[in-house]
Amino acid sequence: MLLAGDIGGTKANLAIFASPDTLRTPVAQMKLRCNQYSSMAELVRDFLKQVGGDYTFTAACFGVAGPVLNNKANITNLPWSIDADELEKELQIPHVFLLNDLEAIAAGVPLLHQDELYCLNEGTPVEHGTLGVVAPGTGLGEAFLTYEDGGYRSHATEGGHASFAPITPEQLELLRFLMQKLPHVSFEMVCSGIGLPNIYDYLKSTGRYEEPSWLTEALASAKDRTPVIVQAAQADKAVQLCVETVRMFVSILGAEAGNMALKVLATGGIYIGGGVPCHILPFMKESTFMEAFKHKGRFSGLLARIPVQVILTSEVGLIGAAHFGFTH
């Protein structure tokens, strides 16, 4: 048996698999909130206690939201330090693998079915061309895949923490606004679940858009403002301040996805993952995303030929982690 998990900054998706042929039909599966646990080991032990059963594991593989070095990781948006060797002892599992969560998502990309994707740009894919993955969830993750020895191999990056580069005068003002508040304005600070409220705060500060009193109250009482803003942008009577917030978010995401396509020359395609894009898919379908994606001067023609797809399934990180565990 294999134990696998997709461990994000907010939620953990854990499952038990019997074989590589059952990546979509695990023996047991559960989603848990990470902030309710003091450590990764505590989270996994509680999962195993809740699912019950007497399982003997050959290995475990976890995609975790943070850089992985020498099979150790510090979770970027959680106070967790994870050591695979210590997990092996604590969980009594002979082999524990740690992957960056985006490396796990990337590992799952070649296994996705077409109905688990939404095409934003058909493009002209190059066979065995490099693939890029940009995924705004709680934070902003990025990874890429290269074709080697008959299959794709995933590679982790921390590109989401690269410095934010505005592409419009409005985004330049956003940068100036955030430079007064933050020591470093990365793409994650404007293009993720934790970053979207920063755009909202900037647009509110301009005084151009009204914030209804009910929204003021809802935001004040919310532990996470992002879902409130996203829902208000898509309500029957949409709040214009929220609509403009999400549109600017989509434009920034498109620009950064285009940056990723250039940096790794992703002629095989770009995949947009993470929890946020699925919740704002109507905005992703508008021209804003692809216009920003292709806005690369002399290389606009190249960008127009690159396929772009949104990953619709939240299971891709778990599938990728399990696939990596079985193949290694």
C-alpha cells in the first residue's frame, strides 16, 4: 500500500492507494485543514486514525507547499518543519518521499484526462515540448516538466516569489501602493489567495469604487477575505470593486504565465492549476488573461502558439504524488 498526500498552505488531501492503476480510486481518502495540527506527523496520524483499517505501507509520498532540500522542507505558509527521515520513524513507513507541491502537481499533469482541463488557447503544441505549470492557491506555485527517457519529469521552482513586474500603469500604481506596506512585493503577493486582497485594498484606496456596507461587515468578520471578494465579484448584483479586483488578478496571472512560458520555452503548453482559477473561471474565459499572456513584444507570436489549459480537478497534486511514489 502507498500513502500519498497533497499538503497545501490551507488544506491537506490524503489518500491510501493499492496500486498505480487506482490513482483515481483510492482505498481511503480525506481532506483535512492543516492549521488544526502542530506538525505533519500529527496530521497523518489523525488521518490514519479516522480512516481506520490495518494497513502496511511500502512507501509514502507527500507534495508539500514549500521548498524541498535533501528530503526536508519548511512549509511556506505554515509553521511546520518536515524531515522525511523522521517521518519514516514516526509513521513506521520504510520510504517517505517529499516533493514540492508544485512538483507533485506537475507530475500529475501528463496523467490528466481531457475532461479535467479547460482550454483557454488551443495553440500548436510541440510534441515532447517542455510544459509549464503556474498555480495560484493559498500561495503561488510554479513548476515545469521536461521530456526525458520516454516520459515527462517534473521540476520544482520557487518562481512565485520572484519580484512582481507590472505591465500596465494601473499595476505600476499597485506596486507603489504595496511597496509602502511590504518589504518585498513578489508575484505571490498579488497573484494568490493571500495576494488577491492586496489588489482589493489598492483599488479601494483609489476611491473610484464604492464598498457596500454589507461587504465591509463581511470582510471584517472573515478569516479569509479572498472567498468573500470572489463571491461578490460573481454575485447576481456584482460589486464593481470586486469585479475589478478579480480582473486585475487575472491580468497579472496571465502575464506571469506568459513569463513562465518564455523562461522554460514551454512549447508543449502551459497549465494553470491551484484553487483560485477554478473559482474564477468565467473571468479566466474573458480576453483579459490571454491578452496579458501574449503581451510580450516581439515574442507575442510565439506565445500565441503555446497551448494554455486550466486544470479543473483538485486531485492533480494527489495523483502526481501517488504516481511519483509508485514509480520511485
